Amino acid sequence: MTETPTTAKESIIRLKQADLTLGIDAASVHVLKSIDLDIAAGESAGIVGPSGSGKSTLLMVMAGLERLDSGEIHIAGQPLHAMSEDQAADFRGRNIGIVFQSFHLIPNMTALENVAVPLELANVKDAFGIARRELQAVGLGERLSHYPGQLSGGEQQRVAIARALAPSPSLLIADEPTGNLDGETGRQIADLLFSKQAERGMTLLLVTHDPALASRCTRQIKMRSGRIDDGAA
């Protein structure tokens, strides 16, 4: 019997009847509607769809940054939906790397400090040694002491990627990682993300409006009006 791609390997992400409404009363929006989804370990998946379809919210749920109203989400076999906020934050710090469109670097910290300080806060040994190696691995070995304001957009995103990779996560999540970059710089950042995914055997999950970037993933998950399009999951 032929297995489907999501059952051939162990699932690293599994959502079951995931439902989420944001806002209250008249301003409430039913963003995610009874979503069932499996993503296999080592897979690269691009979440695509029109604006307002729920792509980024789905990504934030998978990152543990938004909590479901109902339903279940398991990451690496662990019930994220059943964890307290502190437990979810600890789990995220050890297992999930996140890259945002707008970099989210601390402006008064150097590139090295931006990568090392989260490791120190998580009580990781040799935080600065790990940070130095990760920055070298993304091509910023000569920029360790530079502040974000002294770096180009592409360099800032490389720092953000180094920070996401530093804890050696099994899951790397990227929300419009090339959205603030010009075409050539965006391609370089995409190359870096996919090369690191292949090199480390991670699962890569990204939201993008760029069809060329989405087409590089082994799978595309199409969303519309808070649901996954038929046949996409």
C-alpha cells in the first residue's frame, strides 16, 4: 500500500479540529475554522493564500504564539494546546525557531548579543560561542560587533536566522521572510533557509505571497477563508 507524504514519516505537526476566533463581540473574526493538518518531519511546506485567509495566524498557532479556542495541536508529539504559557514558551525556546518579516532584532545589542542573549536566558552553556558559530555559518563572521542599524536588511535577516537556528530546533517557522527585502537579497535569504533546512534535517514551514518561494517547498498548503483548500492537506 502506498503511503501519503504525511504518513511516510513521523508527523512533527498535527492539528485536529483547530479553531480560533480573534477579537471580541462585533469586532471578532473567526480566523481558523476546524482545521485538520499533518506536516511530516523534514518536510518543507509553504502556506499560501489571499490576504486575510488565516495564513499568518495558522503559523503563529504552530509557533505557540497564539492559543486555540478549541481543538488540538501537537508539535513533535507534545500537546501544545494543553500547555501553560510558561510551558509553551519553554517548549518553543527548545524546539522551534522563528523568523519574522521585520527581523525583530534588539537595536542596542550587537549581532552577537542578539543571537547569544536568548540562549543565555534559556541557560544554554557557551551561549556566545554558539552565537559566534551560527553567525559565521550565515556569512556574518565579520559583522559580530555591528548593531542592527549598521547592517543592511539582508544582513539583519541573516542575524535573525542565526538566532532562530542557535537552539538547534527541529522546526523552523518563517513568516514572509523575504517580504522586506529586494528581489536578489530575498533569493539569497531563501537559499540560506533551504540550505540550512537540508543541512540540519529540520522541518521548514513558511508563509509567503511569493509564488517562486512557495514553489521551492516540497508541499504547498493553500488557505482560503480560514480553511485549508480541498486537496491541499
